[in-house]
Amino acid sequence: MTHRFDPTSLREYDIRGVVGKTLGTEDAYAIGRGFATHVRRAGGTRVAVGWDGRVSSESLRDALVKGLTESGVDVVRTGLGPTPMLYYAEATLEVDGGIQITGSHNPADYNGFKMVLQHQPFFGADIQSIGKMAEEGDWDEGAGEVTDADVEDLYVDRLLAGYSGGEFRIGWDNGNGAGGRVLEKLVARLPGEHHLLYTDIDGSFPNHHPDPTEEKNLADLKKLVAEKGLDFGIAFDGDADRIGAIDGMGRVVWGDQILSILAEPVLKAVPGGTIIADVKASQALYDRVAELGGIPLMWKTGHSLIKVKMKETDSPLAGEMSGHIFFRHEWYGFDDALYSAVRLIGAVRALGGSLTELKGKMPELVNTPEMRFQVDESRKFAAVEEVLDRLEAAGAEVNRTDGARVNTADGWWLLRASNTQDVLVARAEAKDEAGLERLMHQIDEQLALSGIKRGPQAGH
């Protein structure tokens, strides 16, 4: 038996698609067969499976489990919950891998699979191999068993272990995502006063899109914090592996700013530690880490790539502009927005008790949001290479870690190809509006030289 995946579904960090169009139960079955074969060939026998609250998740789960067991792997179903709960199960149960069925922060008609094998991210060539094995029918045969493990309460206990936060008045927006039940149990045990929005898990996302990195999705949380005069607000994406935050004045505390707050207590505990952030993060973050005596390391965007780099550099903490925060200090190294929230409360307390003051002290910089514009798949990487070659020939100060990040007297700008879509991503940050205009002009100039125009959805 063989199977062909829609080529757009096999991504760099996960398998993802539109249910009924580019992803379905036959794909889930083939993923189960391929992943189980990987597990067995690595000497393993058991896999944990979790799922989110999307309408399609249970049918995909059943097909996935069938595929896993028919290739001879035992399955431990850990239940409906956030992606980090599955990561926690994979890290603590006697299993050899884990799969979470989740559409993350994508629209309601999407779904997908995030995978871990022997505590390592399963991505890139591994994911491509699942496609190749399916096409060749290169699958092990067997008859695995299915059991259920209730890990939710153990996970909540672990989130709270060693809690050092104070008593704050906090607003929480779960956005109807998969973290809802865990969040309710968590805040019931946290000191202080807590106001919750949209904790019922609803895969149609009736209130707003579950992506806290887009400011418009924080409108309800801002309103809650303002009306009740709360200290700050915390929001999660659809599978609770990305965090968003606002201060008491309703200002967004962006992913790199959250990381700079979290870094301070971590660097007290681990002096000279390496703190990793992605190429989209502000220069202010890297400067702050250095100021605190840490080693700032700029790395590629993508949760799998950052996890690998953390292990390599023994980094206690890392983060992405998109709100993925990774703790290896007192945690397992995976991205977990619920745990990051607990650590953020602790950091705010340790740093004087006011997130609003911490935000207020941060350097005033003007920057663009992430600008994304469509470019033909065949051109996206080539265009970035052309830009790099021209800039280097002109003697510009360029960092090639992940695309082109260019430092100028005004600030910096970035152009990189997305690993998951046919888009180029640009971002710029300067000390003032005039500087930002000059940086944007440089981006447009370089794009034009490669025959690309910044599309209307790019915005500025």
C-alpha cells in the first residue's frame, strides 16, 4: 500500500494543511505508519498522542492511531489539550516519541501534526522522509496496543512547581484554544485575582483568531484590563505554545520584550548563560542580554531549529518574536506559553512588581510589524541570496544567519524567506520615523533590483 501527500502539507517544522483539501484522514494514517516505522527503527516501541479542540482533530487522531498501531507501535493517548502538554508527556512518560494533532494559530479549517522523536524535534528531512516512505510503502508491520494516560493534573502540578510569583490581578485570554482547561486549573491555584476570557475550547474560534502576535486579536484582553484596572494581561495562541502580553496601560509587550524580562532572573541563576533569539528580534534585546552579563545569540527562526541550537550551546532560555519561549532552566527545553506565563509572573515580581514600569523603561524604538509578501516559491530563496550578494559587494554590514539582516546607522532591517509559505518576510527597526523611512526605502530598492515589489498586504 502506498500514499501520496499534497506536497504543500509537508512543511519544515510540521505537517499542516486545509482539512478536506490538502490534509485528511488518509494522510493521518500514513503519518502514523511512517512515524511508527521511524520509532521502531530507532529502537522504540511507544508513542504519546495528544490533540487540540479543532472540529477535525478527533477523526485525524483515530486515523493516526490506526496507522501507528498497524506499524507495531503502542499508543498512549494523553487527551485533548495544548501542544506543550503533549511535549510534557513525551518528556516524562516512558515513551519514545510524541505527536500533537493541532492547527496551532491557523484558521479553523486547518489542522496539522507536530512531532517529537526521543526528546528531539522531528523536522526538516525527517518530515520529508515520511512522504517518501508513504510513496514507497516502506512501512513496518505490527499490532500495537492503545491506552489512555491522564496527564492534565500532573502537568498543572508541574507548571506550578517552584512558583515564585506574587499576587497580581491578571487578565487571561485563551482565545478558545486548546489550553482552556489547563488554564482554568492553573489560575485556580495561583495567588492573586484572575479574570479569564474564552477558556471554553471551541475549534470554530467564535471570538477572535487565536494568534496573540497580531495586535487586533488582543482587543478583548485590552478592554478587560482597562475595565477592571488589572496589572497586566496574558494571551495564548490556539495550542498554547506561543504567548502574548499587554501591560496595565494596554501596551503590547512583544515577544522579544517578554524574553528580555525573563532573561534577567535566569541570568542571575545562570551567570554568563547564552540567551538565544531569532533574527526578527530587536537589537534592544541583544544589547540587554549583554548588559546583564549573558551571551546573546542570534539564530534562525523556527522552533525546531532553536531547540537544537539550545542543546548545542547549553542555553537556559530562548525565544522568538512570534511568542515561542523555550526554557531549559528548570524546564524541559520545549516552548510552552503556560509555563512562560508562570515564569513571567515570577520575573515581574522579582524585578519590582510592575510590568507597566518594565515596559516603560524599554528603549523607545520605531519598528514595522512583520511584513509578508507573496513571492513565487522558486524565487524566494534566490532573491534573498541576490540581495545578500549585492549588499556584501557594496560593503554593508550584513548578518547571514537566516536571510539578510542589515545594520545601518539608522537601525536594522531584515529580509528572509519563509520556510513554511511562498512569502518573503521583512522587518525594520529604527530610532525614529525618518530613519524607518530610510530603511524601508533600502528594502524596496533591493527588492526592485531583484524584480520584486512589496505587495499591498505588506503594510507599513
